[in-house]
Amino acid sequence: MRHNKSGRRLGRTTSHRIAMFRNMVTSFLSHERITTTDAKAKELRSIADKMITLGKRGDLHAMRLAASYIREKSVVTKLFTTIAPRFTDRPGGYTRIIKLGLRPGDNAQMSIIELVEESFTPKVKKPAAPVKTKPSIKVVKEIAPVLTVEEPVLQDSTLESIEPSSAEVVDSAEKCEAKAD
């Protein structure tokens, strides 16, 4: 089973497939439109979009990464000077695949892959509709009036009876010391 193995093998070895796609992306960016089989066009689309994204970055590192994949220096220059500035506002989807029909020799499905030419207009986002919340149902019960308990007012005579005298405090302190020894 080929779980998590993306991409088509196209009946070629890995080195042959990589070399073929390097040639194809160089030709595609040079001519901006090529005719190939449907399977190759679908695989070429992801590589070409990555190269255009590198061109949009425009820094030296991106230029070196693109030059390591694209075979001709003039195509790298064209990518960074003419192709990438056309797509500055577009967030992706730089290519289009148009199906042509079947090839007479081997009955393979043929396609044209080309760069998208029309200008990109971003969709205007509608303001978010306010979230309608259901009114919460409050159960209102008639509650009997709450009785308040009044605190008793202490008079001076009761305060004196509550507070211990200084003689009692000294006696209790002596008892604690005796127990500690």
C-alpha cells in the first residue's frame, strides 16, 4: 500500500522524474504555456506554483532556491522580474489546466497548462451577522420577605463581664509555663 506517498510516479525512476520536471518547469516558465499529458500537468502545477511563490518573495535566498531547480538563468531572471510581479495580489492558484482530449497515438489524455492572466479581485467579506442568542428564561418565584436579624446591642456592663481581667490573664500564663516545664 502507498499510504502517505504523494505524487505520481509516471513509470519513471526518481532521478528521471526529477530531471523531467526540472525541464518542464523551465519550459513552462519560459513559454508560459505548454501542452503535456494530464497527469504530468497536474504534477507540474504544484512545482510551478512553488517557483512563482519563490519569485514573489524576491529575496536572494529565494532566487538561489529557484536557480537550483530551474535550468536556465534567463528563466530565473524572467520569473523574478516579469512573472512574479503579476501575481503579487494573488494568494495562490497561478496556473490553469485545460483538457484537450485524447492523443491519437496512445490515447493519453492531453492538457494545456498555462499561467492565469486575468487580474485577481479578492472577494469582499460580508460583515459577520450578529449571533442571535436565545433569551434566557428566568424563573421568578415570589419569595417571602427576608427576615433580618438584628444584632443585640451590647452595653458597657456586658463588655466588662466578657473581657478577662489582667489578674486572670497573668494566672493563665503562669499555668501554661508550669505545664511546659
